[in-house]
Amino acid sequence: MCGLLPGVLQLRSSFKMAAALQFPANVSTLNTYNDLYPDWTQREVSTGTTIMAVEFEGGVVIGADSRTTTGAYIANRVTDKLTPIHERIFCCRSGSAADTQAIADAVTYQLGFHSIELDEAPLVQTAASLFREMCYRYREELMAGIIVAGWDPRRGGQVYTVPVGGMMTRQPVSVGGSGSSYIYGYVDSNYRAGMSKEECLKFTAEALALAMERDGSSGGVVRLAVISEQGVERQAILGNQLPKFSTV
Amino acid sequence: MDSHHSYSQVKGVSTGVSSLFIVSYVSSKTINKLIQVHDRIFCCIAGSLADAQAVTKMAKFQLSFHSIQMESPPLVKAAASIMRELCYNNKEELQAGFITAGWDRKKGPQIYVVSLGGMLLSQPYTIGGSGSTYIYGYVDAKFKPDMSLEEATQFSTNALALAMGRDNVSGGVVHLVVITEAEVKHVVVPGNKLPKFHDE
């Protein structure tokens, strides 16, 4: 589980304080938090989120919501949290937006270099290992929950989860982000081994829609991608086309 | 000091058509989290067990007094209102949430949520406790109004089994209570008879 409530995020050092917006001294009365004066100007940017990845025969389906928050303000409502690391390897990012972007950039560079050395497509496990190395080594400074998913010729579609703390494990289906708590029950009950690509897409879209309905830090559109031998197909399901569920 | 934080996983489901109603909770060890406050009204508790027991004891007393005065069985809403008054007026000291559910002659089966700060809300189904976060998606997807008793029982049992599979402080046995006009029935599903899911 690698969810993180953005309300819990704290600026970790005074160095990062400098990155927050500066206000003149006479607005100091606004620094104390209350409902009338939201504190989003002082908050770190978070992809408190819901992310998901599912293996199927021949590839993987990955999905994410599209909301990035700074406190109660939605900084970006159409975020793309599915980041390409290599041609057929993607990562789904959750946690601190800055941390995950920086890690993804570093791993993209390292994997590209490795792939050129090898003169062949890199393994998904290699990409996941690189993420794990970084997330574990800098675990005190980082707040990143990442799902690495892709296809390689040796082992087909694979999903590896690298949650906060820097563990890595392969799972047939993995959910992450703050919204993931709400859909563990749904995923446990609805996942079956041997689903087809279309079934996986439907399963992922429904699970994400359910999480977005309940989690305040998840929302917007559902972004999906299918990674297989043929390549990558991306799609987005907009708000009014999302599967609908709850009546309360 | 938090060692008595209750970790009940609680849910109520109502089916309007056949005027029946199910409340279920999970008990680990022998802590009883389902308190009967009147013949056809039960309270499920979550949070600090001490606070919850104190509140329900007070509510039971006030409710029986009210029922004698009115010379008729109390409304479920009355029971929920009493809980709400107690929770709201003592919100600084208390740390307990409740699901009040039951059957009365006026509106049939009903479920009321009384949350931590003292909000009162009526819902067709609801979940609570530490394990409930894991099954929001599942109950949102699977709930249909007007289920039969068998469907509602299966729905509750599945949801609780899923929550128990993920929440480390929920587990053991599933208790179900079915409340109808005619009777109150208590069903116990032991752990080994619970539905299993794909990774078990």
C-alpha cells in the first residue's frame, strides 16, 4: 500500500520552505489555518492519487486518475501520471509530485543508457530495480509510491510495485495512492487470473472510478494505457463517461 | 492508552420491500460491538469502546423511559436522535461513532449513522470502523436497493470477508443480526466458512 493523504504531507526542511509562495508581512494573520483562509499557498504539491496496474496474457493495463493537489487546491486537474520510462515500460506515480518526477527522470536516463549498452530492450524487472534502488537509498528524503509496469520479450507483461519505503515486489494486480485504500475490497473480489485485455480495461476503469468517487485527492479523468508487444495504446475516459455507481 | 480503540467493521443494509434489515459486525476475541438498545433497535459501535458503552448505556435508559412515556415502541429515529444528542453535546470528551439500525412501525427498516462529532444521517446502507475504508469501492459497486434477505446476507458477508482480509485489526468471526417486524435473528459465520477470494 503506497497511498498518502496530502493533508499529512509536511515540508521536510526549511530548504523546501523557500519554495512556498512569499507574502508581505501584513498578511501574517492568514498564516494560521482555518476554513476561511485555506493554506494551499504553503503546501507541497502532491499527486495524492489512485493508480492501478493489471497483468494479462500478452501485456499490462495501467491506469490513473488525473488530480494533483496542493492542500485543498487542485493544481492540475488533467495530470498525466502514467510516465513512459522506455518504449514498453511505464510507471504510475503517486506521492510527492516533485519526488516522483525527479525519480522517473533519473531512472529514464539510467535505463536508456543500460539499454544502449545491452543493445536490446530492457527488462521490466530492471526498470523496477532501478526505481527500488533509488527509493530505498533515499527513503528518508523521498515520498514516492510507484507502480512499474510494461512488457518485455522474456517474461511478457509484468507489474512491479515499489511503495513508500523502497520495497519491490511483483504482483498480478496492484493498486496504489491515497485512493487505493477504498478499492482493495473491490479489486480482491473482482480480479480473476486470465482476464482478457478488454476485461482488464473495464476492471481498471471501474476500480478507478470507485476510488475517485470516495477519495478527495483523486478525480478528474481516468487515464488508461495498454502495453503489449504491439506497443502502447493510450486512452482517457472523461468525467461524464465514467462508470457510475453509488447512490449515497 | 489507545489499546481499547475498537476496530469493529460494521455495516447495515436495508431492504425496503420485505421489511427486513441486516446489521453485521466483526468481533475479534469476545468483545461485543453490537448493543441492543430496544426490542427492535440495535447500535453498532466503533471507536473507543469505553465511550461507546457509556453512551449506549445512557441511550438505552433514556429510550426505555421515552418508550414508556409514549406507551409504544420507540422509533429508530428517536434512538438515533438520543445518540446524536449525547455525542454532540459531549463531543470534546467522546471518541465514538455509531450505526443505529432497526425496525419500527412508522417507517419500517432504517439505518442512521451518528458520526464522531455528532452528525446524524440516514442512509440505505453504511459501513464503519477501521476496516471499512477497504470496502468502500466494493459496497458502492455491489449495493442494489431492494435486495432479498439472501442477497443482503451474501453482500454483507462478502464485504466483511474482504475487509477482514485487508485490515489487520479486523478478523475472527462474522456476526449478523437480522431485524424484522416479527423477530430478531442472530447468525454467526465462523472464519473458516467465510467466502475466499483470489489470493487466498
